[in-house]
Amino acid sequence: MAHLAAVFGPQALCVRHELYFLIVTPTGFRPGWRQALRALGALARDAGLLWLRIAPPPPPPTAAVFLVATLPGANGWEVLKSGLPALPAKTPACAVLHPRLWPRLGPSLGLWWGRPPRWDGVDATSLPYPPLSALWQAARLALPALSCRDGAISRVAVAATLARHGLWRAAWRRLARSRRGVLVLHNDFDMMSAACLGLGPPTVCLQHGVPTDEFFPARADVQVVWGPSSRAAYAEGGVERERLVVDALGRGEGAIAASGPPAGFALISQGHTPLYGPGLGAKLLDLARDLAPLLPDGLDLLLHPAEDPGSPAYAGVKGLRVSVPPHGLLRRGQTGRSWLVAGFSSTALIDAAVAGHYVVGLDWPLPGSLAAQRVTLAPRRFATADDLAAFHAALTHEDLLRTILANDLIEWLRATFSPETGGLRAHLARVLGQ
């Protein structure tokens, strides 16, 4: 990040997340011309999303809390929904949806006659159109980057990404001028979310997953974190104590203790991300190929949504079964029996422990996102396929080993998710003057 700011100026840090995924792949850097094409395509797409759509409805005049949803699912809207019960009594909320989520509201889009449509029972709106003057403002942000030079980062990619940021910010500025309220986000680093910061409305960010390096520097006014281990990770990332609120918002409640011999073995795949260093995906795939033949019932490889289940890399491996999300194994009470689940550093590891499975980590010295690695540091860790297969056999036959590991995992979850509640509610009440 220091290099990015030194070459392109501090304004480039506002779009660091977008640039990272435009520029970096799991195996290295994209060529500059591909960076530029991807960035220009994203600029054209976002301009279309912001202007070429049905007129957005106005937010309800009484809304005091705006839930900023840029993604569906477990890392997006579902996180924001978990915060709804924490709103102070009779506080009206409104979901501000990313334009790509808007068509999910159905064919009656645009036919609300003075009342906004609803998104999972919450009044919904989208950002207003940016003024046409936003084009000039976006150009002013982008042009200085074109005079900079860097061997790995395309200046066209940086310029186009800064222009995108300017368009989103112009739309947010219009909303902030017409409505006041607290903005609650599920992240403060993607394009739409980052653009709302610093425009006047107070901002609160709910932790949506393991705090990898992309979370930092954390820019929302307040960060709501799961528990002690995440609080330590955010502090390590430079977030001041007064900006941290501990509230798991129900995550971890009803955790099931693992019991009985493992009914199977699952490995969590993370070939989609370079955040832990290049080569993690290849290491996990090599481990799966080595481990599957050593297990009596084979191995289930749990893919991330961004991974391709049709990849030829999975073909022909004896005993390897590929599982596509959503994984029933990670849902509480879905399997009825405990499995052994292994992974490197993933929120899915924590979900598996909550769902009542035996969880072990991979003891690999990878350099990326060290604070996140500590949050997901399972009580037991192994480095090789032989060690994992031997532990699976021992866990199958030794009652005492299963009891010890199950108890260790319960303690791990207590360090991950605080039992204290009400932190978000108290903070919002203070901000809203209630």
C-alpha cells in the first residue's frame, strides 16, 4: 500500500481493494494491458449501472439507519440482516442496494406509487443518479494517474478505477444531501461501500468474515467485531480501541459440540484467493490428491463459489469428490453426524466448528494476512497428507482424543465469538440520540 500511495498518490488507497483484484491473480500479476482492459470494462459497466436503469425510488423519509448491501449471501446482505434485531426500538431501516441486486426484487420493479419496494421485509432503495457533472469530477480524479509510471501496475487501470470511485461517490453525495442517517455496511472497502465514507453520515461496518489484509486500513467510523480474537486482529491492523465494538450478532449461538467417530473427511479449498500468498490453491489441490487415496471413504473437497467445479484438475483423483456451495455440511444440524474438516485460514473452518464438526488446521508457513491466520488458528494443525490421514484414523478409534478435541474446539469458538450482546444496539442508540 505504501508503494501504491508513493507512485499514484494517497487517493489510490481509496481503491486499493479494486486494484488488488484487477492486478493480482493467485499466481502473480496480470499483464498491464489486461489490467487496463479489465479496469476500463468495469468503468463502463458501473457507469451503465448508475445511469442506465429504472429511476430509483426515494428512501422512506423516516429512515434512520441505511443498510448498505453490495452483495447477497453470507458475506453481504445476510450479515446486515443479522444486525436488524440490534436496532434500537422502533428505528426505521432502509436497505440501499447495489444496482446489480435491484432486479432481484421482481417484475414489479418501478411500480411502487410513492412507497419503496421491500427487500426481505425491509424498505429498499438504490442510489440516486449521479449528476452529469460527475463525469468531469471523475476525469479530474483519473487524469493525474495517467502521468505516473510503475512496472507492475497499469496507470490506465489506476485511472479508470479512480474514475469509477468518483462516479459512485457522486451518487452517494446526492443521497447524503437529501437524507441523514447512520450507514451500516458489511464491508468498507469495495467500490460502492468505500465511496460512502467521509461524506457526513456516520458509518458502522459489521465484520463479515475472517479479517484478511484487504480489511485494513479499516476506514468506517466504527468496526463491529465478533470477539476477542478478531478484536486483537483489528487492533493489529491499526484500528483504535475506541472504534471497536464487540458484538457477534448471534454468530456462533447454538454451536453444536462434535461427537462420535468422524463420518467423513472434508477439505476446504481456497484456490480463488491470493491473499495468503501465491500458490495456496496449488498446495491445497496437491494435498487433496495425496490425501484422498489414504482415506477409507475418500475426501470431499469443498469449493469456494469462485472456483470452477468443472476444472480438469479434479479429474481422475481416486476417492476425491468435489462439493459445490452451498455446502450442507457447514449448516448446523444438516448432517446429523460429525465430520473431520481441514483447511488453512477460512471462515468456513469456523462455520464447520459451529455446525458440530471436528476441525483441524494446516500448519503451513504462508506469509499473507497473518492476523487472519491467527483468528483461524485451530487447536490442532497438520502439515502433510500422511499426518492428516493418521489423525483421522486415531480420531475414528479413540474416544478420549475425540473428547479432548471437541472441548478444545468449544474453547476456540468462545475466543472467536463473544457471548456479550448489545454492543451494536448501544452504539446506534448513542449515535441516533436515543
